[in-house]
Amino acid sequence: ESFWLYLEDSRTGEILSSLTLLTNYWSFGGINIKIAEMGFVGTLEEHRGKGLYRILNTFYEKLMSQEGLFVSVLRGIPYFYSKYGYGFSLPTDSGYCLNVKNFRVVDSEGEHNIRRAVKSDFNMIEKMYNEIFDSMFISATFNQESFHYRFNSENEKENFGSTYIVQKKKDVIGFFTLAEVHHTGSQGIFLISNMDTVAIKKVIKFVIETFKVDEKICINVSDS
């Protein structure tokens, strides 16, 4: 469920500032709580510094109260949102990056195959996703519809990223998701399931060769 909030110029109809309230369920020590995530925050450059975000945030908080939500999270400029009650917890645009020029993957034993995920894979992906986060006190719960829209929509233009399945012979042994890393502009691994070293090397080699990554390949620490 999502709510779009925006301020527009009453004369021209131009949208000056906007944000969304996206709902999701997070697990806190095994207890699932419906939370609000603020997304798509933006103000036209020429209208910044005029307090437009503050106005939208007031409506956002009223909407949270109306919907019975008491936890809000967002990804944004570190510490900028502290004046609105948010505490900085984790950088989201950085992670572990490997310099491709210094990285070599030699062919090793093992019959691994990597393919694009299909709808019938998502029950297995959900199981492996939960295995990743079961040991964490706080984590986002898996929602197949949301995950599919974000990482595997049939409409490529709607995709935030894409999901791939790793097989050893005919057995599915893992999955990973790819998306563009904002600070490098190249494909990065946003989420990867537990796999052995040989499989991980195969994944890295696949990403480098398939997407012709010639500088750095990154793993986003906030989602992995």
C-alpha cells in the first residue's frame, strides 16, 4: 500500500515537491510490525530551502497516525533528517567493492548454472531469504508481490533490479539480485543468499562478464 503526497504550483500544475508513504512489515525479534517507509523524496532545485519538505512531512506524520503506524524509516542524506526525529543507522549507498582489474576468477570444479528467476522460483527464494535474515533482530519480511515488482517485473522499465537463480547441476542452491549502484553507475549485488565459495566466485564472474563491469563490482551492505 502506498500514499503519494505532493505540493504543486496552483497556477501551472507543476509538482514542486513530493514524497511517498510506503507500508511494509518488519520483523522485530520475531514480531512482525507494519511500518512506514518514506520514499521518492524530492524538491525542484529552484524551490529548495523554502520549507516544502517540512509541510509534506507534517502531512506524512498525520497519515501515519491515521493508518496506525508508529515506526517510520527512510533512505536519504545521512543526518539530514535528524531534525525530523530520524536517527542515522546505516549507509545505503556504499558497501564492499572489488576492483575488477585486480580480481581474477579461474574456472573451478563444479557444474554451476546461472539463469534469470521465474515466477515458480519465488517460494524457494522466500525460503532462502528468510534463512539470511532469521539471525537478525530487525529485518524486512518477505513479500512476494513487492519483491517481484522490485526485482523481477516482466516490464523491464519498471524494474529496480533483477533476480537470478544459481543452480548446481539441476539443484537450486541460491539466488542474488542486481541493481544499479548509484555512486558507481554499474551493476551491484543488492542481496545474495548463503552459498559456498565456488558458487560466490561464479556469481561475481557472471556479473563482471555479463554486464561488462570494467571498474568495480559492489555488494550493498544495507540489503545483504
